[in-house]
Amino acid sequence: MDHGKRLTYRQGCHCEPCTRANAVYCKEHRLLALRGGSRMLPAAPVVKHANRLRAAGLGIRTIATRAGTTPATVSRLLGRGNKRGTVTRAVSEGILGISVAEPAPGAHVPSAGTTRRLQALVTIGWTQLELARRLGWRASNLPPLVQGHQQFVNYSTARAVRAVYDELSMTFGPAQRSRTIAKQHGWLPPLAWDEDTIDDPNFQPVGVLRHKFNSGINEEDIAELRLDGYTTEQIGMRLGVQAATIIQIESRARRAA
């Protein structure tokens, strides 16, 4: 055990470092209780802010250094390693205290969120040609970014793609071929992502999207989303198919039952 770390102690151990650390811990805990505070705070707003920092181009090590914590702590926080949904007050205040400066238009930021947004739009029927037109780009400039071949993009590019995504992400496009291509590549539709996670390169959706999109959709996937309160159209958006497909799968399942 490392006795050098602050407030690190072994329960039931009476050696001098552990006794001293335990005393400090209890003193701080009592002070916080008297002030109506807590050592642990909700993790959700901290994760949200940390993802904004990541989208602005700050690396995990940089965030950790500025917050006065360790890269491992930040990685666990962003990677859902924190099962309790809480963080210490020190980590919360440290991360929330880092300002998100608006990058210059020419600054480079990680491309993960930009690529995911473009892929998500393809999964719901928007062609790359149409997306390029809306962005004011040549059609040949889009495929490398959609296919994830670029590690970084200009911030102005990321901002432009975000604007198109916000406009189209809840509207089906007309191209069935685009949906087919997206399924073949295993790309995820818009409702697979949250705004708090789509820009995080280390985050991957779990749970209802555990199956591969090119392996088909079954009634269990749909039923799970029904329990979460999604409508038929929202389920279709989440799974990358038309609402009519969801209705057909549910009807088939009822007949089989």
C-alpha cells in the first residue's frame, strides 16, 4: 500500500501513516457535514464538462493536470468506470474549474464527433453527396472523414458538421442505399449517441446497441427500447431502420407467440 497518497488508509490498520490519514479524513468529513456538504458529488455534470473539454481539443492528461488529479481518474470517469455515478468533491471542482475556450477556426480538434455525426446521418438515409452539398464541400472531400481516416479536423469543419447534424438528425433522408451502406459498415444512427458522449473518442455505446447493425434486428432490441419509452419512429431512428420495419418485426413476433 502507498502510504504517501493523501487520505489513503487501510481500515483496521493502526500504523502511523494510516492513523494520521484516517484522522485527517474524519476531520474533513466532519467539517463537510457541519457545512451541509458531502465528499462525493454527482458525476454527470463533470462528465459533460470533461467531454466539452475533449471536444475542444484537450487531452486526458492535460485535463488531469489542470484539475489536479491523475489521467487514470479522468479516463475512468469518461469511460464509465465510475459505477456509483459520483466523483469526489476535489475532482469535481478541479474539472469544472477548467474553462472551455472557444478554439480558433483554424485550430485542430479530434475528428471522432465529426465522423460519428456524418456516419449517423448516412444511417438514416442522407447521401454523402447531399451532405457535401449542404456543407459547401466537394463531394470527394467527404468520404475520408466519413470513413474515419482523419484523426483531426479544423474546428470550423467540426462546427459546420455539427450544424448540419443538428438540422437533420431527427429526419429520415430519402436514400435507402445510404442506409444499406451504413449497416454494412456498422455505423450507428443518431439516437445511439448523446451530446455528452458523441465527441468522446474513448466512448462506445453499450446496452441496446450491443448487436452489430449488419446482423439484423430482433424483437428483444425493440422491446427494450419500448420499456425505455421510445416511440416507434424513435426506435427506428435508434436502430437505423424505417418505422414500418419496426412494426413488421413486432407483428411477426406477436404472431409467433
